[in-house]
Amino acid sequence: MPETLSLVWLRRDLRLHDNAALYHALKSGRPVLPVFIFDQLILEQLEDRCDRRVEFLVEEVSRLRSELSQLGSAIVVRYGKPIDVWQELIKEYAIGDVFTNHDYEVYAKDRDKAVAELLAERSIGFHTSKDQTIFERDEVLTKTGKSYTVFTPYSRTWHKKLTSFYVKAYPTERYFEHLWKADLLPMPSLEDMDFQAVGNPFPERKVSDKLLDNYKKTRDVPALKHSTSELSIHLRFGTISIRDLARQAQQSSDKTFLNELCWRDFYFQVLDHFPHVEKESFRRDYDRIEWRNNEQEFDKWCRGETGYPIVDAGMRQLNSIGWMHNRVRMITASFLCKHLLIDWRWGEAYFGKKLRDYDLSANNGGWQWAAGSGTDAAPYFRVFNPTLQAKKFDPKGEYIRKWVPEVDSKDYPHPIVEHTFARQRAIDAYRKALAKG
């Protein structure tokens, strides 16, 4: 009889340290074999075959594979549709239980439900744990037991509840001897999945205490080399522990960064409780706005050729390295929705194609904030002036000149639209739509 195993299905948690699902698998009493699936259903939707996220995943899964090999174990890595891969694994291994961590997107919930049903038919247990958030689902609720829809009261409850219990690491290292002993197993390459490497280096997976102490002062200055943590890609794929990071942030003299982690939890909760936000406005009456959706103007925004230097710098940074400074994300998003009156979903989808740290909950939350349609959103009559934003956050023009070197030459285009006119047009369009209610 083959040895019965516990399989741990890694997804947004690509690490051995402080991993909830791995910990529970290691404590299950059976040898543990990790599994990672390059999801064909997701990868086939990616238009760019030089996608930084896929390259990052290959690098990080390769790292895990090496770490497990040094421990005398292995990881099963497959490319395919998750349900098909699990049908294969059921035939190849004697599986007692499968352990994994929660995901909050609609696709992920449907995927996990289908896999759980498949496993149940074979009397295989399917166990999920909280891992990528500090608080999730129904852990931070109003006094009446409802989900918060405004950040400030949510954050008060979140911070009040944040005791050492919630940021304690899972001591997985104590139980590594329970990993199944196996030789190195093959894994698909980028080329096997029809992708190519981009080659840009990825950010480090740690942040200095000094940066966190000065976070409030530096985070809105895009010209500074290390003004933000740039940990978003590591949080997105779980290559670092959210609990380790929260403990570090708790010890900082400035709690601004800790509040950013609170925002992250908040957007996960919004997505979990209000899944309609994936396709529709959180405030449904905002779906009555008559967007102009001019394709030529959208194309100029995408390319960074709007004639507004701070907007163009941000879009060119995004297109070049797959990342954009957070302050500039707000400015570029507001410009698309308000100045050009283009549906926020167009911009959200473009960011989704380009951002190496793309995370549905945060991306959606940010775009709906900019459009005025989300939770805690800016009022519709607040329209960022890109010129004033540039003067405030890039006063010497260093960030702009880095990404738009021709900004002071005759080759730089005139503004695509005049600010005062665009602002009033946006206010009128929003007012008209909301008056219909």
C-alpha cells in the first residue's frame, strides 16, 4: 500500500515560514507534500507573454523547490486547470487530506468549491485557513454584526483588536521533519507555458525599520528611490509573512505603514462581503454615469501621452517596470475617470494587465475610490488638479523628468483636455447620473 499523504496546496502563500496551511498539514500526522499549480485558466487570459507576475512565480516556486530539496523533500508543480490537476493527483498519490489557505476572489471561491467537492467524492478532507490577512471575513464587524463599509470606523476596531495573538507566527520550522521524503520533481518552465522572461529585477522581500519610521514623510514623494516599501508583490504572492510584517510595523515609531496593512484587510473584507464590486460599482447608482469612453484618449492615457507630466510619468513607469508609485496611481486613476470621463473599469483592467503587484481587492478598491463609486470614496466633486499635484509631490520635477525626458521640449504634447473645463464636465456628468436616483 502506498503511503497516505497530506498535500498542502500553495497559492498566494509561497513560503515555508509562518504558513498556516503548511503548519496544519505538518501537524496532521501524515507526511506532507506541497503542491503548486500554474493555473491555465488564469494564464491563458494574459495577453502579454512577457508577464512579470508569471516570471516572478516561476522564480519563487523554483526557490521553494530548492529549499525543500535541501530539506530532503519536494514540491509537485503542474501547469493546467486546477480541477484537472487534482484529478491527476488523486490517481498518483494516496491522499488523506488537502490543506490550503483562504482566497477571497469570486473565481478562487468557485475553484475551491469545485476542488473540495471532487475531493469529498473520494473521502479526502479539504481544510482551509486564514493566512494572507490579519483579520478577514467576519472578524472585524460593526456593533450590529454587519460588515464595515467605511474605513475609519473599521480601522479603529481593527487597531483595537490587534493583539499579539493575531500576529504570532506559525512555527512551521519545528515540524519540517514531517515533510515527505522525496527527490526533486520536475517543474514547467516559462517557455513550457508559452511565456518569456522580462528580466527586470524584483524588489527585496524586506523593509528597513528606518523606512517604516519615516513612512508618513516619504510615502508621497515618488522621486525618492525608497519612499515606499515596494513589498506589494511579495504580499500579493505570500513570499513574506503578513504577520511578521505587522509585528515589525507595530514596533515602528510611525504607525502609518501599519495602517496601510489595515487598508489591505479592509479591501479584502469588502471583496468578500460585496463580491459585486468585481464588475459593478460598490455604490450601484454610480453605474448610471454616462462615460465618454473615447478610445483615442484612452490610448493616449495608456501610453503616457496626455500632456499632463505627472500622469504621463506614472503611466510610463507602469509600462516600463510594471509598478507605479501609489500617490501617482491615485492621480492617474482620477485623471482617467474625471478628466476624460472614461469608465473606471477600463483603467482597472489596464492596471490589471500591467501591475506586477496586481491584487484584485486593492486595485478595485483604489479605482472605485478614485471614481467616487466605492467605499470611503472621494466625493464626486473632488477632482485632482494634476498640475498642482505635481507641484506638491514632485516640486523639483525629478520624477517627471526621469520618465518624461522630453517634458520641456517642443516634442511634448499639449494637454489632452483643459483642467477647468474637464473638472466641470465631470461634476455635471456625475450630478446628472446621481440625480436620477
